[in-house]
Amino acid sequence: MVNVTQTYLPPLEDYIGYLQGIWERGHVTNNGPLVRELEEKLKIYLGVKHLFFVSNGTIALQIAIKALSLQGEIITTPFSYVATTSSIVWEGCQPVFADIDPETLNIDPEQIEHNITAKTTAILATHVYGYPCDVFRIQKIASDHGLKVIYDAAHAFGVKYQGKSILNYGDISTLSFHATKLFHTIEGGAIVTDDDQLARKIAYMRNFGHKGTEEFWGLGINGKNSEFHAAMGLCILPKVPEIISRRKIISEFYDNTLATHGIKRPAFPATLQYNFGYYPIVLSSEDKLTFLMGSMNARQIFPRRYFYPALNTLPYLPETKMPVSENIASRVLCLPFYEGLEKESQKVICDIINSHI
């Protein structure tokens, strides 16, 4: 069976080595030494100033919203994973959708500006599939209107844009380290900022608001992660360059083998240093997509409609129309893509697609 992704697991002996240290210390959570070590190594690898390892990418978004004291309306994309929107709603704010650019599949800056009202406090944009948003235009809009900017960078681990980590744009960037990601800690995530004062706030917010054992800075939540999750991250982080290199080879095979007609790929800038996190294709129609999925499923190959449905159609939100996002969501398909994907499986996938588009 070939799934859309497959969790990378490091050599078992590497992980056991970290487990032995955990058993010797008896320190399993509450900002343990492996958590601190992972944070420091991630800061160096990613080229960021402040990074906080948390329990998952969703709590990272929730803490980001709370740390920026956001209220009212947050302009966001309808083309992302549900957590981008649900975090806004969960924190008592109102998501206002701005449609996407049909070429990049990222939020359209012109649509952001069109949707700004007196109630708007922030922009929460996603670097979809790890391709960067128009960060410079978004920052200008935010500066002109006094808005905060959060980037959901769940797909953008290690991505650089114009020689700079994509995580260094905006007020806060958030990451997901879920097991499906190219770098993971089984479950986990991170919050990134270069603002010292904001970093101090995030530090206490992820730990119930504690200031020592008997005092509190302010309101907090349990966003901590454990030594066991940090150990997995420490095992995988040294392997990331090799993982990305192998994924690049798989991506190039798709590029060179898939037909050039009947398929669109998201546009991305020439100055991008990509992480090869996903391989999305946009087909000519939803009927074509469902036919190809059925043909692949019959061969035990399981691509994924990622992202579907468009988030403006969520049942707990007022009905709005996002024609571009809804159209793309109906036609986009992420092909199986992971470092261990065998070439024979890729050939079958490409043969099915090329024979029927």
C-alpha cells in the first residue's frame, strides 16, 4: 500500500540512546534538558532568534493569537488545513476569508486589503505547501493598517526565501512537527518570533503562566512538550538534509515524468530554497480528480485531496463564497511523496495520470 505520506523513523538504536538518558535522569517533562537542547539546535538550523517547542501546531497558533492579544476580525486564507481557521474561532476571534491567488494558491494580498475593516486586528496567512506568501506586500498592508501578522508555516520547515528563513517574516510564525511532516517529533510544534518582549510572553503562556513555582506572570495554558518527543526530534534533525535531498529526487522524477498538459503546479519564486514537503497537482476538473483517485485506490495507492474542502464552507461558520479557493480545492490532489517512496510506485502513479488526463 502506498499512502500519501509515510512517517520517517530514525534508527531505533539512536532513539534508545536518548531513552536511556531519560531513564537515568527521571526527568520526562516540564522543560527538560532534551527539550532545551532541541530548541537550541532548531534555532541554529532554522536561523531564528526565539523558538518555543510546544505540544502541537494547533496550540502554537492558539498561543500566537493569545500572545498578540488579538480580538475581533482576523483575515485568513480559506485554503489551508482546518486548524488555521479553528484556532481563530477557538480563541474567540472572527475569521474573515480573503480568497487565494490561483497561481500561487496562497492568500491574495489584494483580497486582504479589500477585506480590512475597523474590526480587523491581524492577518493569519499560510505558506501553502511550504511555498512563501507574498510576505513583503502583506507586511506593507499590515504596517499601513496597524495589523499584526501570523504565518502558519506548518509546511515550511527549513524553507528560505531570498536567502532568509521564511520563519523570520511577520510577528510570529508557527510550525507543526506532526508525524506526517518531513521533520517531526511524533506530535509537536513550535512558535517562532524575533521580538524579545513577545518571546517572554510566549514562554510563560505555554507553561500555565508560571513565574517560578508559586507565582504567575499572567494567563497561560499547557502547551509544553515532553522529553520523549524532543528525543525523536533530536534523532531526526541531523537527518533532515538527507531527507530533503531524497525528496528532491522524487520531486524531479514527477517533474520529468508527468505529462505537461492537463496538470498545473503551484507557482513559486525563483529565489526559493524549498523543502520538498509536498507534491500537489491541480487537475482540469473535479471529475478528473475523482476518476484518477479511484484508479489509484484500485492499485492500493492513496493520494489525498489536500486541502479539501475550502475552509469557508465549514459548518460552524457563516456562509461565504470564495470562488477561487473553492475551485482549486475541488481539483487539487497531493501525490504520494516521502523519502522512502520507491521509483516503481512513482512510475505506476505517473502512468495512471498520464493515461487519463
